[in-house]
Amino acid sequence: MRKVLAIALLTTCVPCLPHAGAVVVYRAGEGWTTESPNEEDVVEKTASEQLHKAEDLESAGDYKRALGAYRGLIRKFPTSGVAPKSQLKIGEIAMKLGDYDSAYDAYHSYITKYPKGEDFDAAVEAEFNIGRRFLEGERKRVFGVKTFASMARAQQIFESIVRDAPFSKYAPLAQFYVGQALEKQSKDVEAIGAYQTVLAKYPTDPAAADAQYQIGYVYLTQARSAYDKAAANKAREAFEDFLAHYPDSEKVAQAKENLKSLETRETSGALGIAKFYDKQKNYRAAVIYYNDVIKQQPGSADADAAKKRIDELKNLVGEDALRAGPEKTETGARAQTRRKLQAQVDTAARPDYLGPPVVVPDEVAPPKPKLRTSTENLGPVPAVEPALPQQ
């Protein structure tokens, strides 16, 4: 059974190879590559001769053999003065062949081996451009065959730029793109952390404005997916910080629109809670949230509807029944009992009263709360009761 499985796997994988007779090779600093047996000729006796040979092959358009010649030079003459140039050439030719994985490995090898090389900045720029390709959907190669788009590969590339070239002109934007790659992997917490790193390390770079905006955007998407008040509050804070610190950004208009959408969503939430309590005939709690709607979005259609409903409730149960706070007028059974007692006191105080003395308790005991026996009436806990809006 195992032999059959092995044969089946081998049969399945063989068509995936780029060409018959290809050999899969892994080299440190270069990654996995596929090479034909005659791709790399015999290395010349000197580094200079090998370099000329590689350049001639490249000029003739024989890129695969040129690639092998440059690699041969580095392996045989790793400390020669032309080794850095050959390392860079490997990356350039891999780019021409569309093998961006190998190209990145070659440029990364240049940066780590020759941090003082004259082409250091060019190698960093090339890495950055490759990272952008993966971020935009370039497919990763496995054994030389393109497989699937890799945001993790993009993240790795941008993180290496920040690590290996933290003071380069590409580092701030690379750190920003780390956040983008994490976002596309649905790693929101890590993405926000990456954007916050931009603000901490590169506060004066233009990428900082985009990072601040993006923090708000990530929280905004969280609040939209399933209304999360905490995420909505963080999104609002982030966008307000963005508007305060970057008033000239081209994203200002969008940030303002996002804030409006948050206000609308919050108002809709308050309105929904108000209607819930209204339906449950808990009118005092309903008025609290109708009042929130009026304060959150004055002049809106929802605010007008909330005002109208408050007026209807006043006519229905009376303004005293809707009041909140220590100064509220007693209503219901307790107030009725107190009024009856007061009437008895007033009657007993008349000079012509001949009845028994009236005993007035120090305080009318509040009615005992009823135990909830079902979950049908469960709802959001009302906020601290504000005063009714002034008409």
C-alpha cells in the first residue's frame, strides 16, 4: 500500500516540474531553484574571467546559463571584489525570469553579506518592489512552480527590510506594509501593532499619517462586522487623532465620512434599545435611550422621531412617570399610598374631626421585586438616567 501511495505521489508531482531532467537545488541565501544539468558550465580560473563569461551570457539573452555562471563565481570566489556585483546580478536575472522568490533571496543575501556594498540601497529597493508584488497577489513558488498568493511572504520581506535597513528611505513604508500584509491575513491585533510601530519609529514620515488612518479603519471594520461598541469607540478616537495630527492629508474627507457612519451606527443602536424598552413598556428606560439619540445626532430624522415618541409617552403616562434622578416625583402604588395617608392626615387635622388618630409610618416600604421566571423580558441594561430633554 505504501509503495502504491509513493508511486502515485511521484506520478502526480512529475508533471509539476518545469522541464524534464530538472534538478531541484537549495542554496543558502538563494532558496530553492530548478536547474538543468548543463545550466552551469565549468567555472573559469579567475573571478574576472568568470565575470566576463557571465556577462557575455547575459548579454546574449541566455539568462539561465548566466545565472549559473554568476552563482559559480560566488561559490568559487566568495571574497573577490566582483562577488557583490555577481550577487546583485543573480537577483536581477531572477527578476527577469519571473522568479521573485529566488530574486528576494538573492537580494537579501547581498544585504546581509555586503551591508557596506555600493549597491546596498539598490538591493533594498529591489526587495521592497518584490514585497509589493507579493502584497498585490504574486504567487509563491514551490520547487520552482507558482502555487498561491502569499501574504505571509510579503510580511516576511517587509519585516526583513525594517530589520536589515531600518534607516533606509523604504523602512517606514515597509513597516506600514507589514500592517497591510497582516490585515490581509485577518490578523487585526497584529496589524494595529504594526501601524503603531510606524507611529513610534517614524512619526515624521508621511507613512505615519496612513498608519494612523489605518488604525481607525481596522477598528471600523471590526465595529461593522458585528456592532462592537468598544471597537467603535477606538475607531472614533483613531480618526479624531488622525484629523487632529494630519489635517492636510488627502484622507481627511474619508476620515470624516467614517466618523459620520460611526455616529449613525451608534444612534441606530441607541434607537434600537429605546424601541426595545418601549415595546416592553419600560417607558422610563426607553426615554433614556430616546434622549441619547437626540444628543448623538441632533436635527436628524431619528432625533425628530425620538422627540415625537417622548411627547407621546408624556401624554400616555405623564411626565412625572418618566422623570429620573433624586428629584423625581413618586408615581405608581407607592405614590398612591402616600397620597391616601396624606389625605388622612389632612382630615384628622381639621378642628371638627372626631375619628380615631391617624398613625403615619416613617416611610412607606417599597414593594418587593418580583422574581423573573422567564427570559422573555431580558434586554440591555439601561444607562444612568439623564434628565429629560427640554422642549
